[in-house]
Amino acid sequence: MLLRPKSIQRAIHRRCYNHRVRQSHESAIHEFVAAESEAGQRLDQQIASRFGNISRTRVQELIEAGLVLVDSRPAKGSHRLRAGERIQIQIQPRPPLRAEAESIPLDILYEDDDVLAVNKPAGMTVHAGAGTTRGTLVNALLGRGQALSRGGDALRPGIVHRLDKDTSGIILVAKNDAAQAKLSEAFRQREVKKTYVALVQGLLKEDRGTIDLAIARDPKRRTRMTARRSIVLGNAREARTDWRVLTRVDATSLLEVQLHTGRTHQIRVHFSALRHPVVGDTLYGAAAQFHIGKITLPPLHRNFLHAAKLGFAQPRAGAWIDLRAPLPQDLRTFLQQLATAAGESPERIDAALAAYL
């Protein structure tokens, strides 16, 4: 026999259109019966569509917490509805996020009394956010007992700029509030030099160029940004990306990219707008796997985008500091596989990448 939480047993019943709502002091408990037209739909999708104030991600969290029942049994995330099933969901607010210390090794490229530079691996989120609380860069910094600035958001102490989860490379961290203020202003004034290595699909005709397209949130897909001229963009912000071809391999172009602004997903959005998406970046139109003739390369499982160089003025002394993060092994391996499949010499590619290895 399934025992329900006391909060459910104590709930007060009231009717609300096509589903029943029971309200307690802790949370709202909703019940509905799956209709014939809903049969075969994923449970999490259907709940999210019924309740506009809760995201699908939060529904999945509630399912994992055992707060969604199907015919009085805890639901599974992959469940598909059957007509007549009774669904009960206890909607609770997400607990407040906190930056937690974790013992996670970091590749420290530079450190002084004011600033720390980390070579962030692909797959690591910079700080906690919706759906991500563990394994972040901030958690790792706190885990090493690191003193960090507290002048910004409590969830991102020390963070003055960010890299996307699937982008690797150099990220600066401020140890104190004075350093954070100086570095933040340097980024705003575009005084920090940021250089990336990217592999994009297709052959760029020119050897170098500039992309000068404003970027805004995509009105149709909120997880994306867009730079399409065909869309009337609200709150679009100017963005400039300079690029230079290092070499071309089969139907790809290996690039050195310099950012003059720091918009969300800027490099990814700009090259997608040129119809040359970053290899591995399926969110912006890249193929899930790369094909060279009859050869299918193993999936990269990340974006081929690496923050390889960063130059900045030390916030206290003003001395210029140049940092470099070598191209990670997974990207080097992918290039070698690409060269072999295309009948190219890996040595030629290594020569083009000499400054980044």
C-alpha cells in the first residue's frame, strides 16, 4: 500500500476547471485524468503544457523527487500517458540555489593575490543555475578553500566572465572585490584580448573577415540566441567577431577567432548566421556526426571551440599578462581523425596550430 505524505492527507479540496487542486501550506497538489487525445504523449511534456508556470525541467525534477504519481504510483521520467490514467503532481518551489564547495581538481594557469586563471574543461558549467547545482567551476574553487570576490551574484563569487558549458579554455576569476571591479570594467571597455580556436563546417572563401551582427534572444527558441537579419530583434546588442583561417581540412575551416564583444554564445551564433556552424554545436545547426566520404567520424560530444589565449592588465599593478591554454586532447584527436579520413597530413594541421599546441 502506498502511503501518501501527511501534507497530501491534510490538503483541502477545491475544484479548478478540468483538474482538481488541493492546497496545503507547503505546496499545491494537482490531479487530472489523461484524456484519449493525450494518449502516447510524454508525461513531463503534458504536465508542462497544462501548467504554464512550471518548466519541463522542473517537472522532471519533481518526477525524480517522487512528487508525481500515476495511478498512485511514483512516475518514471520516460512514462507515456494512457487514456484514463490519474495523474497527481505536487508542485513545490525549487529550493534556493547555493554555491557549494566540492573537491574537484582544476588546471590553474596563473595565480597571484588578486586573480586566478583556470583552464576550464568542456562539460563544466561555470556556476550553479536552474537544473545545475553540482560540478561547477565555482563549486571547485570553493572546494580548494579559495578566497573569492563577493561583489557580484552570490551564486557566482569571483566570476567576471563566462564560457559556455561545452567550450573549454581560459576563464579569469577575481579573488577580491577591487580586482572584480577592475576586471569587470576592463571587459566592458573591451580592454581584455580574447582569442579562440574554432573548427566550423564548410569552407570559408576568404582567409579572414569580420562578423558585425547584433545578437538577441531567439523569440521562438528561448535557449538560443540569434543574429538573423530577417527577424525583428528586441533588445539586440551589437557584437563583433574577427576571424582568420588557420587551415582548411576537407569540408571544414579551422579558425583563429577574436572577440571584441562578449555576448552570449557570440561565436556560435555568428558562424551559424554565416551557415558555417561550429563543429559539434547541434543547437546552432551543426551535424551530430561528421562524414568524410563513406567514413563517419566518432561524435565529438562537445563544441569545437576553445578559449586559447587571453591577455589582460593585472588589476592592481597594471602589468600586462598573456595567458595560453593548449588545445585539449579531445580536439586534437578529432583533428587527427578528420585529417586521416580526408587523406590529409596531420603534420600540416599541427603546423597550422603551432601557436596553440
